[in-house]
Amino acid sequence: MVGAPARREQVRYLVGEGLSERRALAVVRMSASAFRDVPRPDRNVALRERIVVLVRGTGAPASG
């Protein structure tokens, strides 16, 4: 499965090759609203790093 950032890149490439944005979105199977959406910055980076440090410090194997 391909994520939204990769699809956005594909749409930009196709538009650069001469396809209309509407046609490129149809080819990539992406909605216009998803294409134009601006992702928010991740606010949990520090929290996630802290959790990893705490898990590694316990000596317990990380489950996944």
C-alpha cells in the first residue's frame, strides 16, 4: 500500500509530464482534498523518544 506522501509525489510528477491535475489524481486514485491537504507536524516526537528510552531501560524486550 502506498501512502499519501508518495501519491502526492506521483501526482506532481504526472502533472510535470503534462497531465492535468484532475487526470493525474484519477490515475493515482487520490482525492483532490487529500492531495491539497497539508500534513501537520508531529507533536509527539519527544514523547515517543522518551517511551523508547524507558522501554529499553527496563531490560524487557520490546513487543511489536
